[in-house]
Amino acid sequence: MERVVISLGGSIIIPGKQDGEFLMHFASLVKDLSREFELLIVCGGGKTARTYINVGRELNASEEQLDELGISSTRLNARLLQLALGDLADQYIPHTVAEAVERVGRGKIIIMGGTTPGHTTDGVSAALAEAVGASRIINATSVDAVYSADPNKNKTAERYDKLSFQQLEDILGSKHGAGVSGVFDPMGASIVKRCQIPLMIVAGRDLEEMSRAIRNLPIKGTVIS
């Protein structure tokens, strides 16, 4: 069965608007598609992580300690998604990519969050996709595509339908730190470039778009290959 990794942004899981309703609809979509694809989902921390990280900074926590707060938040979001999926989900949350790989092939949807300080969940998704031989990664985020700049701040930002791996790396640069948010992580971009794993950037709350991306049909978002 074809394997697909989904990097599900925390801003999609808990944006603070109809969260439970969305998760139920997302779970229904995933249940249907799990008959055709072996799905592995990596959950981000979103605003929950940023809240804890910001307070941690006020308390003079180190970057590693701030990352640990963020990782805990991603696993909390992963647990919510497990609850939405019920028995269809593997009820253990892997703490490493190696643990996730060990649980592949058991007929359950694997759901996890972050792993170690310094690695974002986008980076984890790319590493996981490489480890399990996934055919593509779906990055479900709060924007509908890759832009040359933040479209919420710059109305003239250029929108991209297709990019090469190198072009994505050039756009992202190399910035990283606890709580930093972008359309994809530079470490993850480096992995997909090395392994040539196609990456699709889609609006995470557009379930029709999500369905098309998982099925590898044409999408409105950005395809990186």
C-alpha cells in the first residue's frame, strides 16, 4: 500500500475556531483514505506551542528548554487527533522516527509530534517520509501555497504553483529557533531535496484540497518536485 506522510500544522488542528468539528471531519476523511493509502501524520504545535514558548522565554528558559515545551505541545495535539480517529489510530505516540518506523505495517494510522530539540515537525515529517519510503509529503498549513513573502503581510507576494527543491530551499533560507513558523522547515526541505520526495503545500482546513493531495491529484497549492 502506498505510504503518504502528512505534516499537519498546529494552526490547523487548534486555531481556536470549530476545532472539534474540524477534527471530526478530518478524521472522517482520513478513515476513508486509509483504505487506499498507509497514512502517517506528524502534528505541529501551533499557537499552543507558541504560548508556552513565549512564557518560557519570559522565564529565561534556554532554547533547548523552549523546544521541549514545543515538543510537548505537538504530542498533545497528536493525542487529540488520536481521540478523533479512535480505534483506527495507533494509540501510542512515537517519540522518535525509529519508533514510528517500528509501528509501520500494523494496519493503524501512526500519529506523532516532535522528537528532539532543534528539529521541527516539518523536519520530522521529511525524515519519517525518507525512513518509510513514502511517495510524497502533504504539508497542511495555514496558507494555501508557497509565496515569495508572507501573503498576510505583503499583498504583492508572488504565489507559486510549482517549485524545484532548490527553489524551495532558496525561499526558506536557514532560519530556525523555537517557535519559528514558516511554510516548511529548512531542514525538511534539505531532506526532501536529497531524497527527491515530492512535497505538496496545501491549505490544511480545505478538506477537498487535502483529499486531492493525498490521492496525488492536481491541487490548488504548490507542488515541489
